[in-house]
Amino acid sequence: MGTIHPPTPVLIVLAAFSRHAVALDWAQDCAAQTWGPIALASERFDFRETDYYRPSMGADLKKVFWAFERLGDPATLPAMKHLTGRWEQEYVGQSPHDESRPLNLDPGYITEAKLVLASTKDHAHRIYMADGIYAEVTLHFEHRQWRALDWTFPDYRREDYQAFFTECRDYLRRRRRGR
């Protein structure tokens, strides 16, 4: 048997999308209060690859990603998913919006080799973590670029998203090297 080591700390990321700027601002505040200062923030991308969320979230969605200064333990992914689910419900209870789901939050993490997202749904390519939460390798980094897998969501195949994930990966590498 090989030697067992604790996991290497990962870069915590949060994807948030909504049609309401105020909802994204609220989510950013919640996340920063919980996970600390935001190291990197993406632009607010147009979320246009699917109409799947239109019935519950409306049209003209924007998606943003935040990466946090404080590195984390990948084993906390289930707790992060449960927490962000509670935030979504809290926002529904206090928001003036008509949509049944005005805010969607998807936590995950980045290593030098991959982007992992949490999910509440099982599938052949997802690994059960704990407490009803699964982990999915959504992208992997190979030959100096992000590569999609058969199950990678269409929006995560976008070059602009992947450019942000490269910034995140570079930030993580600098942090690990003490720069």
C-alpha cells in the first residue's frame, strides 16, 4: 500500500448566475463573508448555451465566477454545496423577484490538473462524496490548456470561461510557490 497523505489545498471557486445583478452582488457578499476575500472575479458572462433554466430563472442570465484567497480542503465540497443551497433558499425568501429560483450557486474547486464541481445529482461520471453530494471533474488541464470531457456542460467549454480558469490555476500555482 502506498503512503497516505492529506490532500493538497485547492482553490475554492463559486459559480453564480442570475438575471438580477443585485442577486449576484448578494451572493458575492455571502461568499466573501464565509470563505474570505475574493482573489479573482470573472466578468459577468452572458449565459446563453441552454434554455434549461428559463422556466425557473427567467431569461438573460449572467454567470460570474469567484475564486477565494484562502485555499481549502477538497473534502469540504459537500458542506459548501449544502451551504450554497441554503443561501439560494434564503435569497428566494427575501427577494422581490418573480422567479422561483432567482439565484443559482455552484461551488467547486480548481487544482493544477482539474476543475471539480459539486452536484446533487448522481450520474455515471460523478463520484459520491457525502451527505447527498457528488463531485464531477468538469474540465482537466493537459498540454497547457483546459480540455472538456464528454459530460462537460456546454458553457464550460467556452474559451472565455477557460481563460478565467487559467488565471485561477496560475494564481494557485503562485500561491503554492509562495509568490
